[in-house]
Amino acid sequence: MNKIVFLLLVLFFSAFAQQISVLTDARDGKKYKTVEIDSQMWMAENLNYHASGSKCYDNKPDNCAKYGRLYNWQTANTACPNGWHLPSRAEWEALTMEVGGGKTEGLKLKAKSGWKSNGNGTDDFGFSALPGGLGLSDGYFRNVGGSGYWWSSSSEDNSNSAYYRYIYYYDENAYWISSSKACLFSVRCVQD
């Protein structure tokens, strides 16, 4: 490798490393890695704030420690710390464009470990998406280790459902779909 290529790589990785910082949630003292991707500052971990109605996957605290808490849509819209908010569809789409589009977004945003059947990602941008699964209104939980689901603050398709972003272990893409607002999904906050 010639010296110019080596220096460019060093500069690239140095600049990327400087983008990662830590947010301390004043409400409970929990610390979250954050990462700047383009002009947006994102949490690089799922929110784990114990808001009323939020749950740990399978009601096990160890799952909250690993994957963060799961929130219904109404709670998700108010769960982020002061100065942060639940991202809109436009903010999720800006993230998609910055990481190169939807065909490989899942691969680039997934953590390098933690996904079943070696469905791990490259985590090119430090987003470190983990498969926290989901909770259903009937009390059942599904897909931990295999899928990650994150609420969007906008794009409600009717009064009972809202859109969310999701990534599967066996796919490189990321998708949009709507579901009942009573479902429990993960939350990633973006800075105001």
C-alpha cells in the first residue's frame, strides 16, 4: 500500500472516530454512545429509559441491558431525553441516503455481532443496530436476535397504526411498514 492511500485511510478513520461521543440521560444517569452521520446526531444504542408502559423483551431485565426497552408508539414519542426526539420518516430517509440507499442500508447499519445465523452487519457508520425483537399487545414477544424494529414519529397511515423501520438478520436491506401503535418496538433518538 502506498503512503498516500495509507494516509487517506488514517485520516478517514480518525475523522470517523471523532464523531462518536457519549450522551448521559439526566433522568436516570444512563449513558449512550452517539454517532454523527452527515449532519444528524443519532444514539448508537437503543433507548433504555424506563418510561411507563415500556417493557424488556420477555420481561427480562437482561434483555433491556442488551437491547434497550420496547415502547408503544405513544410512549416512544415522549421517551427521548431532553434535547433529543423520536426521528421522523424524513430523518430516517436522510440516514438512508447518507449510508448509500436502501439496498444495503441494513447491512451497513447492523452491528458486527449479535444477529442470529451470522446475519451480522458491517456497522460502517457506527450505528450498531441490534435485533431487539418486538412485543405484541397480547403480551407475547417475538424475533429477538433476528429482527430490529424502530418507531418513526411521523407517517401514521391511520389513527390506529404508525410506520416503523425494520431490519432482518437474513437481509441487507431496511424496510418501512406500518403496525398497530400498541406494538412494542425499539427507539433510537436523534438530537434536536
